[in-house]
Amino acid sequence: MTAIQEAQRLRASLRSLRAHDALVDAELLLKALAREDLAEAAAALHRIDAQLPQGALAGFVRVRIRSLAGMVAAMQDDGPPPAA
């Protein structure tokens, strides 16, 4: 599963929670991933997590956020491809 697909699933989960403020950051997350701006993607995930309410449903969404944050971190660790 790609990070963009996982971000789309996160956006759908936020819609079901009616977390409107977090949806704005979910859109920014998708744009950052498309541009491969991993620092902005990580920041957007942090903001989304901070905006979620408490409760069991939000807990499930936080699991998705942690998974996606791990994907972004792994992509950051890989770094840019070596120059030819």
C-alpha cells in the first residue's frame, strides 16, 4: 500500500468522524505526499493527530495515523536517490 492510498483512507476516516479541521490538514497531507515533501507530510500528520477528539473511534484513526507516520519516516530514511 502506498502512502498516498493510506492518506486517502485517513481522509475518509476523518470524514466519518466529522473532524472538519483535520480534513483541511488531510488535504495538505495528500498534496505534500504528491510533491514528496516528507517534512510537510510529517507535520500535517502531527497536526491531524492533535485535532482529533478523545474516544474509541478516534483511537482507531490514530492507529492509521501512526501507520502512515511510519511510512513517511521510512521514506525519509531512504533519502533521495543517489546522483548519477
